[in-house]
Amino acid sequence: MRKSRSRLAKNPGDCRDQGGPQGGTRPRFLVLWDVDGTLVQAGEVGRDIFTEAFQAVLGRAPDQVTARALAMAGRTDPEIALEFLAAHDIAEGASHLPAFSEALVTALAAKAAVIRERGRALPGARKTLAALERTDGVVQSLLTGNVQPNALLKLASFELDGYLDFDVGGFGSDHHHRPSLVEVARSKAERKYGTAFEGPATVLVGDTPLDVAAGRAGGARVVAVATGPFRAEELRATDADAVLEDLRDTGAALAAILGDAAGGRTAG
């Protein structure tokens, strides 16, 4: 398994060891990846872990019809949890969020073998991550509704975690409101790398209209990929800067993500 970039820091002045651009190049782009439906398919365990977390926190099983009706794509784990609790008339649902998040981590960890057996890295994801890793001036991280440990587990299950700097991502554990995660990630990245990734210097890649809306609200460039529950024509109806069927064509993916800068030099 590749080590995740956030674990490689040795010398605070060495950008490469910290998951920064190749050769210590000053970073110019912050590429923020969604996880489920964009980089991986995690074995369809999402509803199961919410059901198990509910039972662990509340001491009783949730209504199964309500569980099956949960809308999950493009939403943060805390947002889904709050809706799930409200649907069961649980008062002061926000007070349960810390315990619920911990229970989600426990439930997913117990399904690690299922994720590896039933899930997969999506087509082209590994090659695109690797190509961006070799591209001068690019920092890669996540913007995901997953709480941070669950995002890491899903990506590590398919050895994709090593391409990303988890220190500078935006996670459901940072904020329940997905559009707010763009600024969360930017702020983390600026503190670490000393660069303000303003406007289209931040690029969000996701597979749902909610991903597009979050990126747009944060002023980022947005690339939509039709490898999740939405077709390419549905994603073209959003305000995405570019829409891809998938990530199989690495050159097309880099062109969509980096725009006019995609013809720049890659290291190595």
C-alpha cells in the first residue's frame, strides 16, 4: 500500500515530502476530489453503516423504509445523519452527531474486507491521480462528505490514498454544509503551503450536481464525472466547467481539471 501523502512529512521546508508539488515547485493548483462515485465504488455499504450507527447510538434499530429512502449522493455524513435522526423524531439531533460520527467510523472499519471484495477503484482514477502527482505545481486532496477516517479507509482499500494530502482536505467531519468545505480545504492548504488557492486555482472533481453546486458556491473550477448515479447529460445541465464520461482518457481528464494549464510540464 502506498503511504498517504499526509503521513510523509519529514522536513517542513520540503514540499514533496508533505504531499506538495514535485521537486519543491511552488503550488499553483489545489485539486479536490470527491470519493464515492468519483474515485471509488465502495461496495454499496453506505446505508448499512448508517443503520448500524443509528442502532449503536440510539440503542434501537431504525425504520428500514426510512433507511432505504435516505438520499446520500453528494451529501455530507453529518447532513445525512441529521435527516435520519429527524425522520425518527429524535430531539436535538445535533447533540448526537459526535457519537454518530464515531459509530460510522466503527461500522465502516468492520466492513473493510467487504469494501475490498465488492468495491473497486473507478476506471482511470489511478492513472489520473498519478499523472497529476507528476504535474508541477499541483496539490491533490479531497472534498468529500465522508468523515475523514472513512475517506481514508475507502481510498486505502484500493491503494489510492498515497496520491493525496489528507492534511488539506475538506471532510464531512469538518462541516455538515458541503459548500463550506471548499473554504475549509483552501484554508488548510494555505496554512500548509503558504499559497492562497483562490478562484479556479482550486478545482473540485465530483460526480453529482451537489458537488458542482458546492464548487460553484466556493468559486472553484468544477469538473463533473459521470461515474456515479448521474448521467453525463444530467451533469451537463449543471454549471460545471467540464463534464467527463469517466477518467479513462488521462489526457482529457488533465485538460478538464487544469484547463489552459494542462499543457504544462510534468516532472519525471
